[in-house]
Amino acid sequence: MADWVHALAIIEQVGPMDITLCDLRFEGVNNLELLQSVGRSGLMGAIIICSPLPAEVLRAVRQIVSPLGMVLLGDFNEYSPLRPLQALLEKQKNNSFEVPVSPPVAALVHEEDVRQAFAQRQLQTWFQPKFDLLTGEVCSIEALARWHHPFKGVMPPSVFIPAIEQCGLLDELLFMQLEQGLNLQRQASEQGFSLTVAFNLQVSQLANPHLIPRIRMVLDVHDLPGSGLMFELTETGLLEVPSASLERLTLLRLMGCGLSIDDFGAGFSSLQRLCQLPFNEIKLDAGFVRGVMHEPRCRAVISSTLALGDALGMAVVAEGIETEEQRQLLLELGCTHGQGYWCARPMPGADLLHWLNLQQTASNRFSVTS
């Protein structure tokens, strides 16, 4: 313990560091405990492990440091050439990663702020495409909530969705998104684009007996079929689904709507529940895609999920695709559909329509020149 405290004291004297090289096998210091303490103090940004570690251990370290706001750039053997280290340093320089942030939501957002955001129409719907990994063609889009705060700028859902749930306003958010999503769907159709729109749905919302009739009423008002909608439910919360919720999921399928199990592999729902519930799509958690290049276990999970989806007659969509290398490897594993920054970031509806037209123009130009 004395060595650990001494090491922390030295780091505090030196001050904040952009990149830290860490030998986790260095004897005499509990480096994991040291990393956690330094992470909580905000003194470390990115970390490079300079001791050879099995892929599964490296993945566990990433899971430990990521919630603390630190980025694990990768690892290299201290006896290896300098080039791998240079590549990791270049990765930090180019900022080709996202820093996972878990802000204390309750401290950031209050109920009165949320209600004011609804009243002043500060909550908006952005859309991110899902695409064919082989052709790049857009298959569907996902509706994502964004808060255009007058002082804090555009805030992501991780900041405010828990507060909205605490206020009992998840349904209001869903139907606001439904209106905006269906309007965009109609505009896209008028421009020649047929798009299924996916909406996030919490398991807790299924307890509302008025949910399904209200969705049906919105579809009737827009004179649109349910087949143009997909509802994504996170795997967390699916362990215990009461019979009434199962009935409502079934009604959605009977209306023609699709059901997707989101962040598959990140929660703890059993395969039995996957068989029992009427899903027709699996969205593979982005964490497996991030590890696909260097972690055999991630590739094994992806391959197994693809086989499972095929056996159950369910489409599989890989989330979080950010690089061409990830796309190529996913194709080699047999994954044909994905979502992520490699194709497009989330964007407002008007920007999406413009983007789709640009994509179509580029595709037509390529066809003519070929």
C-alpha cells in the first residue's frame, strides 16, 4: 500500500498527463488500483499498456478504466520495435476514438429543465442510417433524441434520458419522435427513398396499456403501414417480461412493426427469452465491434451471434462501425448490415435528406463512369 500511495503522490506532483505508459506487471505497486485513483482525479487522459497481456485481460482493463474517462489506446511489447508505439501515439494525435463519459445525470439535469425542454421544443430527433456493409446502401434509419440546450449546446441522450424516465415522460418523447420520424419517412418517400425508421423503446413503457393503441392511431393519422417502423428494446430489462408486455410486443409485430433487441451481448438476458419474445432483429453491442480487430473473443462472439441470428431467422446489425478495417473484417465474418460513423453520424432530418441525395448522386456518377 505504501508503494501505491507513493506512486500516486508522484503523479499528483507531476500533474495531468495526456498519455501514460503503464506496465501492469510491475511488482510492488497495485497498478489497477493506482489507475482507478488517478482516473477519478482526472490526471490521466490516454493509457498505453507496455507489458504483454492476453487479449481478454486487456479487454478487462479497458472496461475498468473507460468509465473513469480514460482511453486505453492499446498495448505494445517493450521489446518490440518502436513502430507500434508510434502508431498508438498517432492514434491519440488524430483523436480517432471517443472518450466514454458517464456523467452524473442527476446533477446535470433536473425535472423542471426537462419539462421546459418539452415546452420550448428544445428536444429534437436526429437520424442515423443503418447500411449494407457490402454496397454502402442505406437500409433504414434510427431515430435518436438530441437536446438543443440554449446554453449547453447539443446534448446526447446519455445526459437526459434517465431524467426523462424519472419524470415519467418517456412516452411523450417517443411520440414526439414518431411524429418527426414519420414526417421524414414521407418526405424521403417523395424523393424516392424507402426507409424503415427505428425508435428506441424501454421495457418499462410496455406497462402502459394505451401505448399500442396510441401508436396505431398515429399510423392511421399518417396513413402509413406499421411495416415502416422498427422498435429497438435494450437487452437490459428483458429478463423479466410480464405477460401483458409480451402481449404488447406481439401486437406490434401483428401490426407489421419490427422488433430489435438492442445492445445484444451487453446485458444478461437469457437465450430462452430471446426465443420466447417476438424479435426479428439483433443489434450487436458496439463493444464487440471495437474489439474485432485485435480480440479473438470479440470475433468469436460476433460469429456466434451471426450463426444464432441465422438459425432463429433474425437479421443481425453490428453497431459502432467506425473504420474501413472493421467493416472489412465484419464482412469476412459474414455480417452484412451495420451502423456507425463509418457510414454517417446522426444528423437532423433535413440534413439526412440532403445526405441521401448526395449519396444517390455519387452512386449514379459511379455507375455512369463504370
